[in-house]
Amino acid sequence: MTPAMQGVSSGLRENVLAKMNDDRIAVVAKNDPLVVKFGETLYEKHGHHDHLHGFISNKLREVARFLLSVRAHISLELQFYQVM
């Protein structure tokens, strides 16, 4: 378990993060503490609706793609909080 994943609710971990495609976008989404925190916030608000788990996953992947794009342009391994 990565440091960002410690303290993550079992619902977010099992219903959203575990079902993400295993690619570099998912790795960023699962390893950035602020992206994971964003996922927790979305899950607290929408997680009780099973049909919105995909929505939460898509939002996390969207933020992770943004972070990857920023990293590529400035050539640094930044965390999401450093970009915002």
C-alpha cells in the first residue's frame, strides 16, 4: 500500500481504485495524496450510488492526466498540491 493509500476508506479502495485500469494514469491517481483526497471527497458525496463509481473513477483519472501533462511540460515529479 502506498503512503497516499493509507487511511483511504475501504469503499473508495474497493469500489473505485481497485477497478481502475492498471496504467500510468491509475498509478498517478493512486499515489498522489491530493488526488486520493479528492477521490475521498467525491466518494463521501456520491459513493452510496453504485452507478456513480465510474464517474468518480473518471474524475480521478482526469486529474491524474492533468498532473501527468504538467509534469511533462516542466520535467519534474510534482505532487498535485504543488501544481495548484
